[in-house]
Amino acid sequence: MNCQENEMLIHAYVDGELDLLSTVKLEAHLRDCTPCAQAHRNLQTLRSGISSGDVYFKAPNHLAERVRLALQEADNGEAYSSASVQEMSRRMPSQQLPKRMWWQFSWAWAGVAAAVAMAGLVVWRLDPGVSRRSQNELLAQEVLSSHVRSLMANHLTDVPSSDQHTVKPWFNGKLDFSPPVKDLAAEGFPLVGGRLDYLDDRPVAALVYQRRKHFINLFIWPSDSGSGQKTVMRQGYNLFQWTQSGMSYWAVSDLNSTELQDFVHLVQSHTPGTP
Amino acid sequence: MLPHLAAANNLARWLTRNGADAEDLVQDAYLRALKAFDGFRGDNGRAWLLRIVRNTCYTWLQENREHELTAAFDEETHVTEDSSSDPETLLLRSADKQFLNEALERLPLEFREVIVLRELEGLSYKEIAELAGIPVGTVMSRLARARERLQQLLTAPVKEPLT
């Protein structure tokens, strides 16, 4: 581990955002490396300074009243619809608020929500599409970040093995599904190993393949969301996404798009079902 | 009582560095939130609201203080690599509200933003990424640079004139 790399990891470490293996490695490094240990202490000093430093701006007392009045004015005295109150309660769970606050909140907003719902139906018809698209964008970004992190944090594999019969059973008990694992060494894409990762709010399988000096992360998790294939290029990386046999696949690499496409076709042809 | 008002106000206050503007923008943000409520999906109401507050503030900054948005990017390149902060000075000054406030205010906007979201609101990298529309990896590196810059500002010799 070199120290420039560690400097960044120390931040992820104090924020509790580092995976277990990297944490263990970094802690060992902090015991040996004086400059990094000092950087870590400085960071702790800084953070405790900020959290206890009273720099949080408290909302002035009149602000709540002012905003409430503005909302009421926007409300315009529309009749409350109990259906929309329930709808909002369902969608913005109350556990984030003390119950009493929640109810005052939802009643104050319900009328306006109902009024605007009628006026702006068209806008909201569009909205699911918009949010789905941006969710996909976010997911692509998430997949790419995972790929970059896996290389950056020196945490490419949890189970380094080119043997598919070692990698596949390793996922048993770690995932609630069994990812198809196939070594593609004969076709020029040797399997390097497997890893647990976390994407789209769930644990997923990450299979690592190699082509010359390039690594390919193949992320797999069950998903019933649509079909079709997508190709994205981001920050110099190529991403392929497809759904096959109820699983969502993401292949990401800095490998050129043609060879990555070859890889994708290989995986698809070794997997039951059509993409 | 309004949900998440404290967080909304704190974020707007740090982004605008002005109490009166922050209050106006918080009010705007709640009105916008009300209109957009039907589009709200998911279970993280606070992150959702903070995102609206952030967008409201950025629109306002663009219209009223455009130089700050561009200055933020310039300043990024000027961050010196030297991060050897003097631990004792750091300890003293990071515990000093006055110093800390001033240093935070002097941070470029996008650095200030990640510090506030992470350290004051306790959001995760993922939440910040979604809120600011940037990749998680960028959150990590930006936060790292922001903290480095903050340490430099805190440990810089006092004689340095405040800009």
C-alpha cells in the first residue's frame, strides 16, 4: 500500500464507509506508518472539533411559523382529501418524525397536494419515467464507482480463484441467489475470482475476469426490471447492462468496447435464457 | 412544527453564508417540496428535502452570486499538496467556534457543502452522492480535499489576511 492511496482511504475509514477487508489492512498500516497515523489523528481532531464546535446554525424561532404560513397561503383553503393524506403517510414514512409532528405536517400539506395533483396530472404522468431514467443513471454511476473502488482499494476479490467450482459455492450463504459462474479462460477471459459487493440497495455478486492487464467486473443480482441491453461509456470506462433469466448483469471495464462486447456475448451464450 | 426544518435551515445558511437569504430560500424550498411531493418516492424524506433545498440555493447562487460558483472551481486547483498540519494548532483552533466558523466560511462552496452534509448532517457517501448528483467516488475524494483544505485554513498563520 502506498501512502497517497491510504490518505484517501483514511477518510472513508473514519466515515465508516470502508469495507471490512480494507479496514483491516488500513488499521495494520496505521500501526506501522507514522505519517498516516498522524493524518488519522488530525482528521479525528478536526471531526470532533466540527461536531462539538457549535457551528450548526439553529433555525430561528420565527422561521417555522413563517414557512407554515407560506404553505397555508399556497394551500388556498382547498378541502382535505383523506385519501391523499394516507397516500402521503405511506410514502413518507412517519418513523422519521415524532408522530404528532407527522400528523400536523401531513394535514397541513394534504390540501395543496390534492389541488396540485389535479392541476398537474400531466407533469406527474411524466415523472415516473423521469425518475426511472435517473435511477438508471445513478445505478450506472454506482456500478462504475464500485468497479473503480475495487481496483483502488486493492479489494478486487474475496475469493481469488480461477476455478468456477470454487467461486460459485463460495457465494452460498452469502447471497440469497446463486450467480452463474463460468471460467472463460479458453476464450481469453480468465476468471480471477469473486467478491461480495453492494449495489442497488442489496448485496450482489461480483465476478472478476481479466483480459491482458484489464480487469472486468461482472455484477449480478436478481432483478425483474425490464429487458433489453444498454451500453454506456463513462469517464473512459465501458459499461454493458442486460437482463437474462431474471438476473440483472452489469459488465464494466476500461477494456475497449469491442472486446468487452465479445466478453458480454460469451457470458450471455453460457447463461441459460435469452438476454 | 415542520419536518427537517433545522437541517434545511443549516444547509441553506452554510451554502449562502447569510441568515436572511437562507430563510427566504428555506421558505422557497418548502413550497417547491410541497409541489413536488407527489413525485417523492422512497423512504428518505430528509435527503429528499435537502436535495430540494440544495437545488433552490444553487439556482439562487447562480442568479445572485455567480462568481462564487465559478470561484469554487478555480480554487480547487490551488489547493496545495502540503497537508502537514501542526497537530497542536489544529487541536486548539478546531475547538474554537470563531476560528472554525471562519475557516468553514472560507471553504469553496462545493467543499463547504460536502463538509456540512457529512459532518453536520451525518449523511452517508451514497446519500450525498444522490443529493449532489455526483458519483460516490467523487464524494470521497471531494470530502478528503475539503478536510485537507479546512485543516490548512485552520492551521495557517493568523497574520494571513482574511479574504
